[in-house]
Amino acid sequence: MGITISGIVFDGPYLLSNLEAIEGACVYCILYKQRGSWNLAFVGETSNLDDSIKSHHKRDCWIDRAGSESELYIAIYPIPDSTVRQRQRIVARIKIENEPPCNN
């Protein structure tokens, strides 16, 4: 499985509620489906993707966009040896190209 966002192939999307901790740095996208199309709600980066994503400060925005918590998905672009700056550049590019509403 995979989804391309801003020319980058992400793993997933996976149901966010089924997410298990993923060791290593990555860029992640929170998605929801509407009328058969994937929509980007949020993009972020982390050095380790763990259960804290499920209590993220933007979670209410994600749920508002998706309509319910059970409709939230996550796509992951693992970059194990990346720096924070490298991941932030990818996030910035995706934000510019897609304007995810929950990144405001």
C-alpha cells in the first residue's frame, strides 16, 4: 500500500486507531476520505511515532475534518537517519503545496 503526497510515496494510509509505535524518524500525514478521495488534514514530523500522536493537540481539528475519530488515517514516510531540519523542510513543502487545514 502507498499514497503519493507532493511527489513523496508514503506508507499507508493506515487507520490511526490501529497505529502501533514506530521507531525512527518520519514525516507523517493525517488523512480522511471524503467522496472517495483522500484529503490531507495535517502534516508533521517526529523522531519517533508513538501513541502520543493519539493525543496530539490538533486532534480535535482532525476529527472535525474527518467527521469521526474512526475515519482518521495516517500515512508515514520513514526517514530513519534524518535530522529535524531535513524533516521540517519536507513538512514545509507539503504544507505549501497542499495547505492542510489543521496546520494553521
